[in-house]
Amino acid sequence: MDFFDSLFNNKILWTSALSWFIAQSLKVVHTLVVDKRFNVSRFVGSGGMPSSHSSFVMALTTATGLVHGWDSGIFAVALVFSLVVMYDAAGVRNAVGKQASILNKIIADIHHKKEKKLTEQRLKELIGHTPIEVFVGAILGIIVANIVI
């Protein structure tokens, strides 16, 4: 079996990718329902409900546990990796988004007062996740892995 056959038959990898795809699709639906606008760019964007990062890594972790056992070393590695990713999504990346929002307001105020012409583009604010977005993404990943594996 060559590399591409092995990759194509890697059920854990494809389960994780499916979970990511579903989470990203749900972001488009969530934006449609909550904001009453269709925004297909939410499919490739970061941040928002649910966290596709959390969904991706928890599908990976759950599928790994189901295939290799909950007491396996590879499950432990996947779980630790997932916890770091989810902590980062809700912590560091969420804080960066809040800072971007504040900086955008400062730039808008300066630009409005015309004290100085600014050429900087607005910073992306939707970068991280709230804890509930991370939690929902994680639950989605666990559900997808349990259905697929």
C-alpha cells in the first residue's frame, strides 16, 4: 500500500476533516440565523460558533481513543494536543481578537479626528472563541467521531 492509499484509508484523519467541515458549515448557518445574512466567507474564517479547531482536534482525539484504546500513548498525546489547542482558542486567540477590536476603535477615532491620515487596514477581530464556542466545537467533534468510527 503506497502513501496515498494509506492517507485515503486513514479513518481517523478523515473523521477529523469531516468534523472540521461540519463545524465550518455550521458557522455559515449560524451567521445566517443570528445575523440574518448569508456570508459564505465564514466557511473559511476563524472564530465564531462553533470552534472548528476544537471540533477538529476532539474528533481526532475521540477517534484515536476509539481505534487505539483509551489507555494508549497516542490517545494521551492527542488529548494533550487537543487541550492546548482549545485553551489557545479560548484564551490567547480570544484576547488577541479583543485587542484588535480596541485598536480598531482607536484607529477609527484618530482617523475621525483627522489628526493623522492612517493607511493601516482594520485588524481582524474574529480570531478566537468564547468558552461556549470551544465547548460546542469539542462536543461536535466527539459526536462526529462516535458516529463515524
